[in-house]
Amino acid sequence: MTKQSNQPLPPKTCSVDRLVTIQEDVEKVLKGEKTATRRNGRYADIGEIMELQDKKFKIDNVYSQKLGELTDEDAIREGYESLEAYKEAILSIHPGMPWLPKMEVWVHEFSAVE
């Protein structure tokens, strides 16, 4: 399910080159197993190009989402087999961070540029 907001996006808080940095995630993107990533801030504009190992990916959509709204389908787009696996991975990357259902994150969806 693609979400889209008619609201203007706030300014970016980081740059697109910092969107996917963990090597395991980079490999998932390159294999087509990961087509979205969630961040606390907004790292890219729709239409912007992310480059990973000389391959280009276009940012197709950017929107905010509450952690409590995530589904297994969202986790699969993140490169995990289930929401529970995604949640475990995120909490292991951020020790001590609680999983707060009302916490909003920025979803960045992307696709390979042929």
C-alpha cells in the first residue's frame, strides 16, 4: 500500500547519501530485497537519486508513519521476513530505544533506476 500526503514536506534533516549506510542493508537494496527505509528524520526528496556502489535508486515516495502502523508488508519492503524480525533488528541497532507505537518516522520508498 503506497501512502501519499498532500501536505508539503518539511525540510530535510540529513542527506540522501546517508539514507542506507549499514552494509547488510546496502546489500539488500542491491539485490532488490529492500525497497524502503525508515528514519527519524527526512533524508530525501521525492525524485532524488540515491547511489549505492555505482547503482542508482530513485526516491519514489516520502511520508511519515507511526511505528504502531507498521505491518508485515512494510517489514518485507524493509528487507525482513516479518514485522517482529524488523522490530528486533531496529532495537538491536539502537540499544535502549523503546518501540513506541505513537513515535513517527519518515518512510523513504525507492526503486532501481534502469
